[in-house]
Amino acid sequence: MKSISDEVISIEEARAALRCMRLCSFDEEEALESIDSLVSRIRKVGTAKLVEEIIEKRLSETQRLFVKEYWYSNKNTAQIARENGVSQANVYRTITRANETIKELITPLVIYHNDLVSAEITPLYFNEIMKITSALKKDEAQLAGQLKNIRLSKAVTPEQAAQAVCITVNELEKIENGRKMPSAEILERYSKAFNVEINLKFINGKGRYEWKEA
């Protein structure tokens, strides 16, 4: 399989490659690998946003409701069934049908962008896209969840995020799991690395962080 940069590269992506070579002392091969990673992330996020449109416009009302509760709110099929007064089997079938509709609609796009065959798209690629979609739509109250959503919404791996924020992967996992509170310096690095604003607000005497695209 050819790399993305062998087939399609925009002016913006070419400029990014040159910046990699100039600022990071990358050679041509390293710069193109960096751009391949960037392009892949951009296209995954773009596909995730299209999935949002599919959920809103191409699913039935019941499918849309169950899919949002399952993916966006992390509810299991038993919870969804109980809250909506239907059987768990009904919920499972509805979500399965909705997922298959989404897969069918995004498969040609994914093949075009990634030169993949259908067998490689599911379930791994589909699950990754849905995680990005979910992260884009979630409104976590806790800082740990918000920081994890920032990373997932940008299709960035834990290793890439840790490197960008200048911490270890182990530290990153502790922060994202709520076992360690990040310092103001680390939060500032998050803001710069992911191009987001992270604001601290106090509600009823308790601190709450919120983030938005810069």
C-alpha cells in the first residue's frame, strides 16, 4: 500500500512537511511520515463529523436515540432498554442495524481515503471513528474525561499525546483516568498541542474545567 503522501497532498500538508524538516531537523522521509500521520488524523476526524450527519439524517428516530445513548452516553443495552421500556434484544438489534447503516455509508469514503478493502474497515476502523464521534459530542463534567475527549476528538494516540505534552504515557493514563491532577503547566501544554482553550470555572465552590476549540 502506498503512503497517503504518494497519492494526495495539499498545499497545507506540504507546508507542514517543510516545517517538520526545518523546525525538527527531519529528513524527507521523516517529514513525509509525519505528514502521513497528520493527514490520517485529519481524515479520521473529518469522517467522524460525517458520521454525526449520518446519525442525524439517515437513521430512524429510534435508531438515532439508541445510538446516541450507546455511543455518546456510554450506556449499555440493558440501561437503554430499562429507560425506554423495551427489551434488551430490541435495543441490541436496533443498534446493530444502525451501526451497519453507518458502516455501509462510510465504507466508500474510507476506501477512497485509505486504500483499504472493506474487510479491514470493520470492526476496528469503525470503532475508532465512533470513538472520535463520541468524543466530539460528549460534555464531560470531570477534567479527566474532558482531556481524554480532547485527545480522542483529534484522533491522537496516547503515545503521540504524551510526547506533545512532554509527559510519559503512564502519566497521561493517570491523568485521563482521574488518578492524577495535571499541573497548570501541563494544561497549558495541552492547550498549545491540541489548539484548544481550557478554562477553569467555579460552580458552587467546586472547580470545573471546560474546553473549546481555539
